[in-house]
Amino acid sequence: MSDQEQKNTFTRFSAFRIASLAILIAVTTIFTYLIRIPTAPTRGYLNLGDVAVFFTAITFGPFSALIAGGLGTALADIISGYAQWAPITFFAHGIQGFIVGLIIFAHRKNADNLRIGIVRLVLAFLGATIIMAGTYFVTGGFMYGFGAAATEIPGNILQNVAGVLIGYPLALAVRKAYPPVLTYKW
Amino acid sequence: MITSTYQNGNSYIHKTDPRMKLFLLVFFTVSFFITDSISVTSLYFLFIMFLIGSSIGIKGMAAPVKTIYPLLIFVALLTPPFHPGGTVYLRIGSHILVSNNGIMETLRLIIRFTGITGIFFLFFRTTSIDDLILSLRWFHVPFTITLILTIAIRYIPHMIYLYTSVTDAHKLRKNWNSKEEKISFKTRIKNLFPVLVSVLIQSIKAIPTLAMSLELKGFGSKRPRSRYMTIHQYYSFPLQLFLLSAIVLTVILSAIL
Amino acid sequence: MTGEVHREPIFSYTAGGMKELLELKQLSFKYPDYPGLEFPQLFSNINLTLNKGDFRIVLGKPESGKTTLSRIITGLIPRYTGGVLTGSILLNGKTTAELKPYELIEQAGTVFQNPDEQIITTRCDTEIAFPMESLGWERTIMTKRIDAALHDTDISRLKTRNPATLSGGEKKKLLIASLFALDPDVWILDETLEELDPASVQMILTQILQKEKTVLLLASKNPKIPENIQALYSVFSEGELFHRENLPEHSYQELLEQEGLVIPGNSTSFSLPVTLKKENKNGELLLQIRNVRYSYEGNREFSLTIDNLSLHKGEILSIVGENGSGKSTLGKILSGLIQPSSGDISIRNGEYMQSATAQALNAFTGFLFQNPDSQIFLPTVKEELSFNLDLDEHVLSDTIQLFSLPGKDVPPALMSYGARKRLQGAVYYLLAKRLYIIDEADSGLSINDYSNIISLLKKKNAALIIITHNMELSRFFSDRTYIMERGAIIKTIEKNQFSRVQTYFDTIKGNQ
């Protein structure tokens, strides 16, 4: 991750921030709602919500990931008829994105160090998984018992694996194809 | 175009002030969590089912259950062993699998979860997102948040269109000579990747243009904003306030007794 | 033309009351470079004065700087893009250099070329209300203004509709209504008349001029404006802005032709590429459609009905029609993206014609979408062109040259719209399809680029279908033209019958 953080001045405008959050929410919503890859256990499919969360956190930073990750996935829940999960989803994915963003953007001085980059990514994955799967487990436990809530843990871990394995390369590919995005972080 | 589970209708719940519905949504959800008595939560549950049945119809009552029944099965199977006590109905060796306590706990969880699902279903089925956003404004959610939501909802159909056309374009560029009968998980991801890149770049490029458009509509100006549309233009809140307080009072009383 | 024709201009200004509303002095602009991609000076030393009540049309081919100019005047550039801007802009006699876009909206308002980029709400009336809310206007005033604006643009019935469900023309009317309500002094309209029918153009322009608004209309094709409107003209050419009133008339006309701003009807200066001139009647049959029907789920008003359509090698067919007439649906069927409910599509497979599956059509047809970005996936031009193909360097560099692309390592996402459109053409050129469908490519391409892409694709032993709403263009390029309405072909025009047909709307009127 090379760091040319010659900031674009327009990232300071509130209009830009509103616009980026709105678009990122819409992106997260359709990634969660529309793009589903059939797989085996638990939910029966893998959605790309976590991919969007990782992408947003790596590209736009922790705050955008908090809002867009949380509201985007919650909106997808509402649209697909799982509205009762929306408040929980908001926290689970919002904080997940926030943690990933914080870890990825911590100690930017060593941005080019490959080893630190990998450590950072692993930590981000672990933090995201614990937060996201943990939130669903605890809140699910209160709502419908910890036994049933535990059955969702493997699926949620898988979601995070997909999140980091697809989300990170995606962020790199987008940077390569559209370099100005490097200056969009705020 | 799908923007929510909202369906236009004429029922009395449709006509109820969304602010009141929003309040009841939160109120019942919290009540379900803080009430332990099964008889009381059953009452809530029956009340919610009555609201669904009388507004959307009997068929509507099954709709929320449809989305959660696999989980309900898990709850029924996994809860009893963790709550042994009372009369034992089934045991393997020294492990109590099904007991009176276990069954009561399972019932409590199922009623709570189905009830919460029901009230959320009813709310979003009868309340348009526009009305929800106006209500949030009334409850003093900051303008920036509701604006972000409005724009996001305006962009979702656009994104769906974008995703479909990129997928279509990708189909037309595939190498059709290689015949892959079975599409493996890995190939699926490999095919999806360029599509996602393309969708993301187009979305990201839309950000500055959207920001420009916002500023051309005066966003950023330090003048205090006025409001063209507010929720009380459409609903007579005070009239329904009476009904609302009646429900809340009943619920609180039944919880105490 | 509908309505009464007034010979006299509706408005006139007296010399004494002349007031400079907008003045551009020695304006120059250049976009910032990116590594591997340099942008030349976009324009230099532009001078332009708009007096109150002026109606000035600035013509220029795509990417000549029209949109940039509109965004400079409204304060968006270089605020959002960076770049070097010199010279000065005066609005109502005051410099705008220190002002933010949101501080200018009562003085200068604009309608974007692509209305989808400008609409931000989910209801027409709240869309119009938004800028007035930003200015803190009273609700009663807003309500009155919104109703009047909707009435003036003839879209009162759309008041509570979601803008996403409107046609392109209706979206533009909504944005024009938004300006009516806000009532700025100077109106900058970017290709705004493109998708409007002549009656709407007449109505809206008349309204604007009755209100004595000052208009700067930017257009890449000389627009047909009602005869009662007295317009001033300027032309962008190689980074300079020329005003018609300062030029001898013949040099002005030459300038228009040189820049490809008029479809070369009788002119001789524009020469067709050789491959386009040949008559192509006797090529082998490539595609045959019989009794194809298609309807969208839940939409009973529209169904596609094509009884018979055939295409031969080297043939160019134009399909002309309004939004929703079924042009794109037909395109999707021919490329196998959607499957007809009934009917047969046969395509050539070696010696024989064969009924085609969706997958066979995917491979047979290249569908160049209106938006090139949906067909661009990869980080560099080279990777994009060689995606799924085994290209040698030679073919690659030839293609880059043929389509005048900026270089093999340039990220397509950074290239100009025209260059991305050319890249899209190059991608399909290399894929060697037998049928090419080109959807509404004329809006963002210069006439030279457009004809270059068409002639290159035609060389690939293929047939071409051009989807457009521009009749003149279809007359110019195609062997045959179909007019589509509500899913059916309602009229066929052979090349030699085209003599007096002018626009799509004239044709429809003549037909009724």
C-alpha cells in the first residue's frame, strides 16, 4: 500500500462527505442484498456485505466504514424482509468497519513495509470477526437463546473471511484502476 | 424497483401516524426484552398478531414467520438442553435434554423473537421509507443523517441498474470457447471480481459529481434551512396520541401486575 | 413545429437598459496531469459577455470544454478538480473568485447534461424544494413556486412521482422546473434540449424568455430552436471561443463544419471513410428474426413485436425511436441478454443459418452500451484490450493507434469520456463479433470519432445496428432505417427514400 496522501482539498467539504457516505451506503446495500454466492452451511449463501465493509474501511477510513457499513447492511436487511435484524446489523457491521479502518490506518509511517502490512491485515480480520460475529452472538442470544445464536458463528466467520479475501484485493484493484481514489480518505 | 418491503395500502395501520408506529416499534421491542413473564409477552404477541391480521390480513400473519422458521427450529432444538429443571421429559445418561424449564424457556424465546419480527414486519410493511425519514426528522435525528439516507435510497435503484449492466457487458466479453459446465466457487469469484471493480469505480466517480450537485442545491450554505415537507402535514398526531397512551398504559400495567 | 409562429422576437432589449450580467475575461483553464496521462490546455483567453435577456448558444464538439466552462462559472471547477484557472468571471459586475458554489445559486443556475447526476431526492416536489430550503425560504413561498414551476414546464402531474421513474426528457423538465422555482439570473443549460421534443422546446424556451432570463445554452449539435427566438452563437474551436457576430458568415459556417457541429448534409468538406460508402446489398445473410415477442413482467403497456427482420454482412441498420420504444429491448434480445417469450432468432454458423441460443447470441453479438463504463473493467488499456484474448504486441499497438487511444498503460477510468467510448469500440473490434449494436453513441462522441468507430467495426465482416434518436445521423450512416414505437417497427425508410425526412418527430408527424 503506497501512501501518496496528498489530500484532495474537497474531502473537507461537507457536501463531499455526505455524497461519499450516501454512495457507499448504496454500494454496501446492493453488495449485501443483490450479490449472493451460493455456498454450503448456515445461511445457504454468502453475501458480499462484508466485502463492501472491508473495501470501505480500507479505502475511505474508519468513520466512513462505521456509517456506510452499518447503515448499508441495515438497509439491506430492511429491504430483504429481515428488518428485525437491522438495529443489530447496524452495530455489528458499523463497528466491524470502524475497527478495520482503525487498524489499517494505524501507524501510516510504515505503510510500505510488507510485513507490517500483513500483520495489520491479519489484526483487522481478527478484530472484525470478533466484533461482528460477537455482536450477532450476544444480541442473538438475548433474542432467541445462545444455543441457536451459536449456530450462526461459523457463517459469520466465513463472511469475514470473504470480506478480507475479496475486499482487500478489490481495494487494491480499484486504486490501481482509478488512482484519484487514494486521496478520497477522510 | 425494490426499495423496501413497503406495500401501498389503505388499512388503518397504513393511515396511522408513522411517528406513533415508530414509537410503538421501539416500545414493544424493549418490552419484549425486559418482560420475563410468558403470559405477558404472549399478550404482546397476540396483540401484534391481531394488528397484522386486522390490517394486512390473515395471510400476512404467516409472512414474518416464514422468514425466521429455520432459526425457530434451531431454537426449539438447542434451547431445552441448556435450561434443565422441573419435570424431566427426556434424558440421555446424566444429560437432561428436555425438561419443563427448558420448554418454558424455549417458548419464551420463540414468543419474543416472533413478536419482535412481527412488529418490525408490520412497521416496514405499512410505512414508506419517505415517511420513516420524515418521522426521524421529527424525532430530531440530524438533517445530515436523513439527507444521507434519502440520497442512498435514491441511488440504490441506480446501483442495481449499474450492476446489471456491468454483468451483462461481462457476459458479452466472456470467452465462450472454453466450455465450463460446472461453475466452481473459485470461478464464480474470479468472474465476479472485474464486475465489482467496475461497479465500484463508477460509484466512486459519482461521488464528486453528487457533491457538486449538492452544492448547486445550496448545501453548505450557513443560512438556517427551512422545511418544505414535515410529517405533521400528513398525519394528525394529537388525535392518535390518546390511543397511543392507552396502549402504553395497558402494557405497563400488565407488566407490573 | 407546433403552436403559432411569431416572426418577431418576443423579447428585445434597448441599448440604454443593457446590463452585463455575466462577463468572462481572458479565461484559461487546464486540468491537472496524472502520471502517464497529460491534459493539454483546455481553453485559453476566452472572452464572453452576456447581457440581460441574452440567449447565447455555445457550440462545441464533445470535450471541447463546454461542461467545464459551465462548472467554472458556477464555482465547481477548480474547486473539485484542481487545475489551473486564470482570468476573471464577473456576475452582476462582481467577481466570483471568492464565492462558493452554494453562494452563487441565486445568480447562476445550471442543468447538467446527465440529469441522473443532479437529482438527489425521491420525489419531484422535494427535488425542486431542496435549493429553496437551503436558502431558508418560507414554506408558503416554496409551495407556490413549486406549483408554478411544475405548471410552466407542463409536469404538474408528476409532482409526487419518484424522479427515478421518469423518462430522460421528463427528468430534464424537472431540473428546468427547479430553476424556474429558484429563479436565478443566468441559466446555464448543458445539452438540455437534446432529449426534448420540439413542442416542449418551444414551450420551455418561450417561458424562459418571457421571464427575461439570460441563457447560456451549451450544445454539441446545432440545436433547432424556434424561429421566434433570437439567439446569439459562439463556437469552441481548438481551445478558443469564437463569436458569430465577430466573424464573416461563411467563416462561421466553415467553422461549424470543421468542428463537426452540423451533420454534413450537402457539404463536401466532410468525407466519408471508404468502407462506409460502398453499397451493401448483397452480403451473405447473417441474422434472421421471425415473430419475436417479448414483454416485461408486470408491464402490460409495452410488448416487443418484431415479425421479420434480417441483416446481411456489411449492412448498417438504424433504429430510431423515443425512450421506451423498445430499441434497447431489441438490442438485448439480439445479444442474448434477455430471451424472447416466443419467436425464432437464427444466426449464421459457417455455411448454415441456425437457431441461436442465448449463449450463442452472447458470442455472436457485440452490444456497445450507451455508457462505456459498464464495459470497462480493468486497470490499464492494455489489460482491458487483451482481456480473455491472446493479443500480440503488434495488434495491440495497431488497435491503440486505430482508435487513437492515449496509450497502453493509461488507466481507462482516468481517460476522457470520448476516449473511453473509443476504447469500448476497440474492445469489441478485437472481439470480432458478427453483429455490432451501437446504442446512442452519438451523444458523447464527435462526428469524426463516431464515423471512425462505425467504419472500423464494419470492416470485421459484420452487420451493424445503430440505435439513435437522431434522424439526420441515421440518414447519413445507414442503409435502412426502422422507426420504432411502443415495441413495434412502425416505418421503414430505405436510404434512397430519405430525401426530405428531417427529424424523428417530423417523420412521426408525417406518418400520422
